[in-house]
Amino acid sequence: MISTQLYDHAAAEYFCNTYEFIGMGEGKELSALDVCHIKTKHRNVEHWYEALSPAMKRRVNDYLVLKYLK
């Protein structure tokens, strides 16, 4: 689960900074079609986050902490 302190930032990144945020979480560079498939399958950041593996979740958490808490 995404911490409540970072949830708003995660939701904004998911909808606005899609290529960097989702690509970083997925661990690869994504095309526009890849992002479209992910966002169609996972309508919100919570649903997408819960589908990630523990390593992917750790990357997402590290990204959010480095970007918004430092």
C-alpha cells in the first residue's frame, strides 16, 4: 500500500508523468501503447500498485520518497 503521505503524489504521477513513473515501476522503458494497456487495465494508482511485485513496489516507493520527501 502506498503511504498516505505520498498517495496524492503517486496519483498525480500516475496520471500526469505516466511514462517515467509507470516505466520505472515496471522496470522498463514503455511505449505509448504499453502505457495505454496498463492504464486501461488499472484505472487508478492503487489498483496498479497492488498488481506489482515486491521489487517493483520498492522501486515505486523509492522513487516517491526521493522525489517528494528529500
